Amino acid sequence: MKKSAMKMKKTFHAFEIVSLLLFAGYLVVPATPLLAQERGQPVPASGAKPLTRVRFALANPIINPGLSFVWIGSHFGWYQREGIDLEIIRTQGPADATQRVAAGQVEFGLPPPAFYVASVASGQDLGLVSVYLLRRQQQYSFAVLQDSPIKALKDLKGKKIGVSSLGDEGVTYVKATRRELKLVDSELQMVPVGAAGAATSSLQTGVVDVLALPGVQYALVEGLGVKLRHLPQPAFAERVFGNEIVTRRDYVAKSPEVVKGLLKGFAMGSAFFVANPKAAIEISFKMFPETVPKGMSLEEAVAGQVAALPPNIATLRFDNKPCKKWGCNSEEDWKAYIEYLGLDLSKTGDVKRFFTNEFIDYANSFDQKAIQDLARNFVLK
């Protein structure tokens, strides 16, 4: 027993930094022209747009290198050229991120839209709109320990499912699975277990039988050498998208230039990330050196992250989608998403109220080949 406990302690020693970050409030991405210049990166030319402070809420409580496409635009000065001074805000999950945007505490958030769509269905419009679809496919999955007897979705009956929190999109994913399997609530119980390392500890100690987490959190765990086995996806999964960039409708009306600039910097970061995820991870660790797990070298941390990234990258691709642009939404996808939520379209109304593609052409108005070439030839100095 002592040996097992010591092994677990060693495994999750690397997550100590994550635990510390949970209580820090937020981290600011260096985004001023001076800091960019100190890093030897491009900065706004003389006479460029004045910088506007933009607070961007993640849908999780950690600075995860697997999300580096969000902030690497600051490293290259792409946001700054658009007049954006980007500040990254960590939250306790999608519900928290949604609430902060709705309350005007941040200008943008990156949650799945389940929470504000459900509010509309219940008669409360939070005044939010999606301006950019990040994940063309949802990123949640069920995972178990390698030696678990659970092999298929049907084996989930009567099991305890670990979700990050009861305000996480994982709850929606589990509920949709429960409907697909025709189970009642008591036959698929959800337990909040926290993020990444804490969640996996709950799995290893038997607090839960299965995890339902997003790919970016599994990447943190698997990047440290913890071996998990993923169950087959439910039938609905391939038809459902994931996180969106959301903001308030009144903010769109008041600050369209800021929206355009934010989305362009974000799309450029995404193009770089997909072309060379290793370079993006290296940049992220340089920007946030405190996120390199304790006991690991930088090279080990990068290698671990990169090895676990393919499922994350797959959700960003749109090769098989009708719209071949970064960020675009479609009416058909939204109808499928509302069905996934188990909501009645007659209560949510016209799905076009939930999104706009108004800024997508501008977001894609950069030389994508040049970004890809930059990424593929990039060497961090």
C-alpha cells in the first residue's frame, strides 16, 4: 500500500504547479509592444492601432500548452498589430467562463455554448453570441485505466463517471450518452473530480470508475506517462462541435474592430499550431515557464505534450467540412448541437440567433501558406 501511494505521489508531483495555479486568479499573457520587442518578436509599427485591453476567459482552470494557439499570437505580435492587448483569464470551467462573459467581466470566452443555449431554452437570454467556432468536433471522451474491465459503452451502466465539475461540458456529454444508452439517471452517476491530475488520482484510487474529460486535459495526464484507455465514442459524438469564442451581442455592436482583430490573431495562432504543434508548445512553455511540470526537463515536457496532441488537433481541422475557413459556424451543425443537448428547437428558436459569421472572412484574411511555412521552419531562440 505504501509503495502504491509513493508511486502515485511521484506521478502527480508534476501537477503541483497546476494546483498552485488554480488559486492564482489569472495569468496575463505578455502582450505589450515593449515585451514583444524584448523577445525579438514583431511589434506594431509606428502609427499602428492603439492597444485595447481584451480579457479572454478560458473554459478551464489551468494554462494548458495544448491551448497555446490562443496566446501564441501575442508572442509573434499578431494581436498587437490588430490593436489587441490580450489578457488570459482562467476560470473554473465552461459555466464560469460563460457567466463571466455574460456579466461583462471579460470580453470573450472559449466555452462550449451549452450553457447559454440552455438559458435561452429556459426563457433567459444571456445576450451572448458565438463569433468563431474553434472545435469542429467535440473533444470529450470516456477513459479508464489500462486494466479496467470496462471495454464498451454498455459497460458504463451502474458506474461512477468523473467529470471536472458539475458545471463542465462533460456533464452534457455524459447526459447525452445516458440518453443514447437509454439509462436512467441513477444508472450513470456523475462525480466532480477536478481537472487533469486530480481527476486521474480519483480514477486510480477507485473514487470513480471512468473519466469524462476533454482531450486537452487527457493530454496533460498522458504527457506525464499515465496510461489510459479510451472507450469508443457514442454515435452522436461525430456530429457535435465543441468550444466557441463567445462574446456579448452589445459588445459586437460597440467594438466590431476589436472582434475582427481578436479573431484574426486567433486564426493565425491556430494555423501555426496545426502546422507545427511542437513549436507552439515550445513557445507556450517559454511564455509560461512555470507550467513545465516539476521533475521534467523542458524537452521531456514538450515531447509528452506533443505525443498526446493528435486528438486535440483533429478537433480543429475542417478538411471534411463544407466551410473551409477558420471559425465558421453552420446552421446544420447548430441544429445537431441542440439535439445533442436534449433541447427542443421550438424552445430555442431560430438557431441563427446563436452565431454570426460576420467576421470570419476578416479572420481568414492572412497568408496561410506564409504562416505554415513560418511554423514548419520555426526554431525557438
